[in-house]
Amino acid sequence: MLIYTLCMLAIIGFSVFYLFFYRGWWREKQLQKPFPTHWRKLLQAQVPAYNRLHPNLRQQLEQHVQLFLAEKSFYGCDGFAIDDIVRLTIAGHACLLIVARNFSDFDEVSSILVYPDAYHVKALESDGIVVSESNQIRSGEASSHGQVVLAWTQCEEGAVNPAGHHNVILHEFAHQLDYLDGTADGAPPLSGEQARRWQETMTRAYEHLRHSLRHHTKPWLDPYGATEPAEFFAVLTETFFQQPGHLKEQQPEVYDVLCGFYRLDPVTMTTARPAAGP
């Protein structure tokens, strides 16, 4: 009876450790390993924003990248070969989104599928009565099941043109942050005053963008952002990191709430205090 009791206590203890403490313990062990020098050189070359980060944030990005590469699985599609350039480019840009946040934001991300170029997918479309199949060309997509799909040529474009309009890595991983509350609705998990301010500011900015397009005036954001709120958030994220000065000038309130969520001011590449909430 004593042996049985001890065994049960051991099983319970192990279960509690695994469920609540193992992940933190394992991550601490990973971060005790030195950051490889050639990884740092790849970040300097492939993630230009890395070079502008405040030293403390640069170290934080390296730690996030270290955990990202230890935990996430990369798969090459259509014969594409995954190497350190691919892994560091994707991990570096993805972790830029959470450089001032917790790595746990990416806990649900499990795998990254990389195609050599834009890829074809079959999609079902319905008008309410008739369901039809279409062949779409995509450069990236994200799912609520923790999978991100990317086209490498588009990833490279974002790496070599850090001030450009598009960065597919930032875009798709912004969707992953949007999924944190279970649905992609353009509003990542927020609470209290921060949530209220986000809702008011983003709704107003979204309608402003749609109004500009309806009246054929030059929009302040990539028109794709007017597709739906989820895409609005993802496109805004690209602009926030790629063209922060433009966004701050055109939509200062939007820029401010994004600084609060990402806890980063990308103009100065320093931390920004959240306005309210967690």
C-alpha cells in the first residue's frame, strides 16, 4: 500500500511538473546555450531591423530566435531546401513582432512550411447557393492550428527591402497573434482601457481606409487592408515595422495603439509602455 501511494504521488508530481513547469524549465535550459556567432551574422544580414534595435532588445530578439528555432519545425515544399539562411530570416522577422513581448505569444505556432515561390491552392467559394472551386496563387497563409505557410521569394523581398510596403513574414505572423484569442478578427487579446481604445481607433481607421477607396482617393495604407479587419491588422503590422514614420504621420492614433500592443516604438527601436491593460 505504501509503495502504491508513493508511486501515485510520484506520478502526480511529475504530471504537475510537466503541465505547469516543464516548458519554462526547458526554455531556461535552451537559453543557457551560447547564441551561435554565425546566427548573429545572418540576423545582421537578413533582418535589417536587428541592427537598429536597442542593445537590450537585440539580446531579447536573439533569445526569442533561439527558442523559436528550438521549438518550431520547418518543412521545405516542392523540393525547397531549408538552411540556416531560411530559418534565421523567418525566425528573425517573426520574433521582431514579439521582441518586447513574451515568447509565449508564439506557443501555438508549431510548423512553418516554405515554398520556393508563390504556390497554387484550391479553394472553395460559395455565393450562398452554388459552391465552386478556384485555383488561387498565394505567397503566404496562416492557420489557427499553428501552421504558417510562406513563399521564400517573398520572404527574401522583405529582407532586402526593409522599408518596402510588404513583408509576408510579418503579415502571416501578425495573423498568428490575432489568433491568440481563438479567432482572427483584427483584434488581438486586450482588456480594459487598452481594448476600448483599440476598438475605437481601429474601427475609425478601417472605415477611413474603406471610405478613401470608395471615393477613389489615394489610401494611406495598402488597399488589401480594407478586405476585412483581420487583414487590416496584418497589413497595419507590416507598415508599422516597415514604414513606421509614414504610419505615425498619417495615423498617429493608430501608431500609438500599435506601440501599446507591440510594446515597441519602431521609429526609435526602443520599448514603449502599453497605454493600459496587460
